[in-house]
Amino acid sequence: MDILVTILLIALIFGLLVFVHEFGHFMMAKKAGVVVEQFAFGFGPKILAKRWHGTEYRINLIPMGGYVQMLGDQDGSSFARYTKKDYPAEDKKYVLKLLEQNKINPEKDSYEKVMNFLKKQMKDLDEKDSKKISSYIAYDYIPNHPGNYDNQSVAEKLAIVTAGVFMNFILGILLFYAFFAFNDFK
């Protein structure tokens, strides 16, 4: 029984460290204007998920990790942007006209609204037109979106990356203080 309690406490403490660490990345990314697609606690299949303000918040099965999925951070657009810079101008015109006809402005409307519309259109249209939309998303919309992690300044990227470690440092100070407060500062 003692081993089970020990394993549970280790998982709880590790989970807290990971959650606070990832929360640091999340908050700094949001503050910098980066589109955060997912904030997840744990790995594996999702147990619970809720979409709110453009971000999917998830609790996954294995509580030994977590992640913040930002637009442009390890997604296909990062690779695509450096390997194929041009695609047919007619494809872009087609997609922009489709967006305009549906009163969607890719420069002003939310990332989530534009992407939901484009993904729905890709399902409804034939393969040729779906490829035009896919090219626009991969080679134009995502790489040039102001909320793309790749498009942030070096200072903002550095702040996002280091925010997790900083939050763990703050947690350490708070836990240290709580330990001494619990023991009457002896």
C-alpha cells in the first residue's frame, strides 16, 4: 500500500510541475498574440476536452506530461513555408473570392473562424478545389498569419520558451515558503 501512495504522490507532484511549466508557455504565447490551438495536460487519448476562445483545453489519459500547441510551432506550415514559397496565383484568387462571398476576412476574422470555414469547404468541394484551399492554408494563410509562432520577434519567442522554466522557479519558491509556513517557519 505504501508503494501505491508513493507512486500516486510522485505522479501528482510531477503533474503539478508539468502543468505549471506548460501554463507558463501558454500564458506568454497568449500575451504575445500567438494562436494557441491546444493546451493539454497529459499524453495519450483525451479524456476531456473543451474549446474556448479558439483554444482546445484537454485532459489526456496519462498525466505524466503536457503540451502547448501553437500555430507554426512544429506544424506543416513551418516546413512548407521554406520548401515551396509559391503556388498558383489563381488558387489564391479562388480562395479569397470564396472567403469574400461568405463575408469572411482572413486578415480581420479570427483564425478559428477562417479555418473552420475553409475546412468545411474542403469537405464540400471537389478534389481540385479542395487542393486550392489546402495550398492557400499551407503556403499563405498559416505562414503569414500574425499569430504564427514563426512570425514573432526573437524576444517574444525567447519569452515564450523561457516562461515554463520561470513558472517552475516561482512554484519552487511558493512551495518552499508553504513548507516553512506549515512548520511555523522553524
